[in-house]
Amino acid sequence: MKTKPKLICPICGAEYNEPVQRCSCGEPVEFELFEGEPYIGKTVWERFWDFWPVEPALELSLGEGDTPLVKSRIGKELGVKLYLKNETVNPTWSFKDRGTFLTMSYALKAGYKAVGTVSTGNMAASVSAYASRFGLDAKILVSENASDEKLRAVSVYGGDVIRVRGDYGRLYFESLKLGERLGVYFINSDNPFRVEGYKGIAFEIAEELIPDYVLIPTSSGGLFRGIAKGFIELKEIGLIEELPTLIAVQAEGCSPICRAFKEGREKIERFENPKTIAKAIANPYPPSGNAVLKLLREFGWLCVSVSDEEIIEAQRKLASEGLFVQPASATGVAALEKLTESGVISEGSNVVSILTGSGLKTLSHVEGGKIVECPLEGLENCLR
Amino acid sequence: MKTKPKLICPICGAEYNEPVQRCSCGEPVEFELFEGEPYIGKTVWERFWDFWPVEPALELSLGEGDTPLVKSRIGKELGVKLYLKNETVNPTWSFKDRGTFLTMSYALKAGYKAVGTVSTGNMAASVSAYASRFGLDAKILVSENASDEKLRAVSVYGGDVIRVRGDYGRLYFESLKLGERLGVYFINSDNPFRVEGYKGIAFEIAEELIPDYVLIPTSSGGLFRGIAKGFIELKEIGLIEELPTLIAVQAEGCSPICRAFKEGREKIERFENPKTIAKAIANPYPPSGNAVLKLLREFGWLCVSVSDEEIIEAQRKLASEGLFVQPASATGVAALEKLTESGVISEGSNVVSILTGSGLKTLSHVEGGKIVECPLEGLENCLR
């Protein structure tokens, strides 16, 4: 493990020796590439010990990561081998826990007494939970229209939930600025430690198979950048020979990265009036959008958007093989259908799709199935 | 792995060579003890291959089991070493998946086209999910007062949800009888294959430490019997030297096993007017109640009941270290407080408590924390 790894801006190339969160050019920074070798160990943190920017606080782990890779029969219908990386079985039931745990390990070591985040969903729950676990105060900033119901799964962990009236997009940058001044470490969606935590997904996949394609629901871009860096590091040290083709998947109703990619632009633009059922990936101005765009170009990767109808249908298909996910998590499978139909993904390919968060989190949006009423005396007929 | 293991009635001793579900005396049957040795392997199914009554259908696994054992700081306050076995990170977010997967492996092999269960909660979701995964029809029988909201997390998997008007207690036995006639394999709470699946919890705990006490939220008794059999098998083959003391934990408002235990009776009696916040363990006439009672007596184990207030307080404490569980899952920690106070569990003991299911499943019962309102311009003050 490097003792003081450098941070680099992937856009302008500026370098930092201190753990800043963003480059002075406004873009996110990221840690230099790590190298080392894998070890035998129970957790992904131990097996890939050389590859983390800070020592994981193992004694405070809640068991995040090391999630199952489930073979899906949806692949068979489409002529590919499809595997689902089930991140819904993390401690707060989303992939966020991997990044939160690693960032919290840094915050504790750096002496912070309070952490924060800007989120109404998975990240808010994850940061609240780990802050409690690590004994740190939590400041969870949520938008004014976040429902009380949704916030119950956040406030239960005991942090301060603060509903902020005003432009929610500005909150991301305001929180970093204020946090620095007040000694509150903000763990937002593409915090450089958080992004490193997501590398574990790439490491675990590579322990089981070498995918040709990886489908990644993409909002802020933090998850995409983390998985990309994981595979790149594995290739650099010779553990894999080829990089898989990574595919950023967005909802049509909020697809700023795919739009810029398609139009050949180098910078994303704010997506006005976002509207999609996939709330967890509905960031209209993703803070890592330009960095993701650059990765897509550099490696010849892809961005695909899918409609709400396609998302709902994919969510239903996943449930019908036992995996109940939130709408955002179904976008990968929805995109796969398009990509196999159009021949972009060829027959027999190894494909992994990331299931990012549990369907229980968006239960109130789920259409229930039909319920049959039956008297006990007539049960036999009802069972036939 | 034994090819045709015997089933034995733990109460009257009758033996069966066919996979019946219950003894003619009315009590549950259980498989004879298995022996063998552990192997190196990724999943608990592979590592304890010799110990299952049927070959686990690994290619259809959803990744159930192999859950984290989390060290808790609640133990420190109480002067013991407390570890939490986090079963909330199973594929349908409860321990039921272990038993469901193994039973479904049997049902598929035996040629059944349909399976069923009687449940409104964790088991209903689990059986629906795995039925879909295994390509079997599902008949989920629920009581007439089950809310539509609760059933949404069940019907999403695509099985038939049947709301039955009439005595819910009778449904358990009626379903077994009708199922046999109609070729629907009912996977109820203490099905003998299901109970075997729960042994994995004991095996995984023993891979990490030798507990002095294991706290087990107890309703039908299936989970308790499974964990007990797991430890007994480990002792029989010499992998552990002493059995831990197992503690059945019930809610005061529905504690038929603890009541019979305390009163020195050999048979449980129906608990009239059950009333507790811990709905997942509120079975007033547990079908494995007498079998659990016998185990408690035979090994000098314990039964402890806790009040709703104690449960809510324990649920809050668990959340404040990052683990959000349903009320039933908090009963173990609530019992631990009583048992350390009274000196039954002595200082320095190794204690494991089983966290059976996710708090997201009972979100509407959770009291939300305070939410602070704040204008963006005043954010600095709100963060101080």
C-alpha cells in the first residue's frame, strides 16, 4: 500500500499531494494507479490490500463487498452469458457501502469528527450508517422535496438530516466548500476515496471470470470511474490481458453523458427537466460526467440510454428470476436487450451487469401482482 | 453426502425412509445427523458438502449464506464480546433464503412443478423469489389481514398470492395436506430440508470463533432447530469441543415456548391474543415448539422473552452502529442486556446474536428521526 499516493486530475492533468476532493479546474481528481499483487484473504479489502489509497479500518467493517455474481437465464434468451453482480446484499443494501467504508476509514484516520453527504437515497443511508458505525457525526443534506417516508431509512441511523431549500444542484459544490471550512468531511458521489472503493467490484468480477462487457448504471459517474480504474489496474499488473468494454447506462429521461457522447462533445451539459422512474441515476449534471466521457472516448467504450418502459420490463424480468432491484439497477439488463438486438454485443459474449440497489428501497413505486381471495374451505380449488 | 438419509421424529422417535414433512404423531421430523469433513470452497454449500440432505443446486443459487459476522460495540458496554450474524444481506434480505434454497433444490430434483408456503413476511418473499429462480410455480398463502403494501414485496416475484379467509393457524396443516394431494410441495417454516439449510449459520460461525452463547429470535422454531443441529453435528465429528449455550428469544407478547419452558411443561400451548411489534416472530402456536422445548431441556439451554420497549431500544442501538434490522431481529440484543444484568451471561463471554431480517421490510413501523429545515443561504449555520 502506497503511503502517500498522489491525486491527479483526469481532465487537465494537474497533480496534488494532499487529499483534495476536486481539481482547481473544477473537475474531480483521482488517485494515481496502484500496483501490487493479490493475496489470499476472506475479504476483498484483504485480498487487494496493495490497491487501496488508505488502510481499510477492518475492525469497523460491516461486511461490505464480496457480493455474489449470479448467472442469469436472461442471457440465454439473448444469446450471451449474463452474470449479475448483486450489490443489493451490501450492509445498507446498495453498492455505496464499498465507497463509504473506504472513505470513512480515511476520515477517521485524518481526525475528522463529522462527515456529510448530499443525497436523498442510497448514499444518504450508507453515509448515515457508517458514520454511526465509525462514531462520527453525520450531516445528511437532502432536497426539499424528499419524502418523509424515504428519509426514514436514513434518519434511523441517528445522523442529522437537513432538508435544504434552494437549488439542489448547487448543494454538491456548496457542501464541499462549507465542509472544508467547518471541518466536516463531505463524502459525495465521486469523492476520490469513494471511487477507489468501487474498484472492488472489478477485482471480484475478475476473480471469477473475464467479462467482454460490463454494464454500469451511471449517474454522477463515480461508480463507472471506480470499476474502470479497477480493471485498468488489473491490466497494468498483468492479471488480465484485455480490458472489458465498459458500458455506461443512463435513463433516457436523464442522460447527460450519453447525449454529450452521441453529439461528440467533450463536456456534458445540464439535462433540463429530468424525468425518469430511475431516480437513483437521475443526476442532471453529473460531477464526474466529463471524466466518464473521456474514459469512453479513450478506450472506445459505450454509453446507452433506455426508456422507463424498458426499465420496468427489465425490473420485472429480474424479479422473475428472484432478484428484486430498484429501477436504476435494471437499466443494465434493459440496455443489454438493445445491444444484442442491434448486434453491438455479439453472441456468446460474457456480460456482467451491476445490480446497484435493493428493490425494497423503492417499494412504493412497485406495482403489486394480482392477489386472489379465497375462503379456507375452498382452498383446494384455489390451489388447482 | 448420504444418498437416502433417514428422517426421525425428535419427540416420539419414529423413523421414516421417505421425505415426509411431519411425523404421524403430529410433530415435525428431522434428518438424522450427518458426518463428514469440511472442504475448501467459496460457498458454505461447498465447504460443508457432506452435511446436506440433498445436493444443493449450485447453478441456481442466488448467493444465499456466507453472511458477515460483525463485531459489535454493544458488547463492550455489557462486558462481553458480541458478534452479530448479519442475515439481512441474503438475496431476499432474510435468513429464510438459506432454507428455501436447499428445500427448492429438493423440490426440483423430486420433480415437483409447484411449491407453496404459508407466510405474510420474509418466508413468502423468499419462497416466491426462489420459485421464480427455479422455474417452479408458487402458491403463497397469506392471511386475510395482510396489507397490500406488505404483499407487494412478495407478488413482485411473480408467484400466485392467495389471501385466505379463515383460521390462519389451521392453514399450516391444511396446506401440507392439500399440497400432498395436489402435488404442490409446501415449504413451510419448519420443513425438514429448510431446517437443514439453517445449519450453515452454525457452520459459518464456527469457522470464525467458538461462541459461548448464541441468541436466536424464535417463532416457529425452525431456525433454532437448524442452528442447534449444525452445532451438534460439528461436535459429533470433533470440530468443536463444546456446544455453545443456545438461547431462544421470544417477544413477551407472544412467547408460547418460553412460557411452557418456565412452567416446566413438555408441550406448548397456544398463546392467546398475541400482541407484539416483532411480527416476524409472532407465531402463537409454533409447529416446532415442542421440539425446541425438548432441545432446551436436553442441553440445559435457555428461553428468554423481551418486551416491545426493550425490542425498540435494541433496534435503535443496532441502527446506531449501522445495522438497521426488523424488530424481531433486535430481540437477541434486547435479551443480552437482561442476561448480562442478571449475571446469567458472565463477563468476557463470546456471544453471537442472529440478525434475521432487514429493517427495510418494516419501514412503515419505524419512527423517523428529526429533520431540520434549512435554506441554502443559511446552510453554514445549520452545519455548525
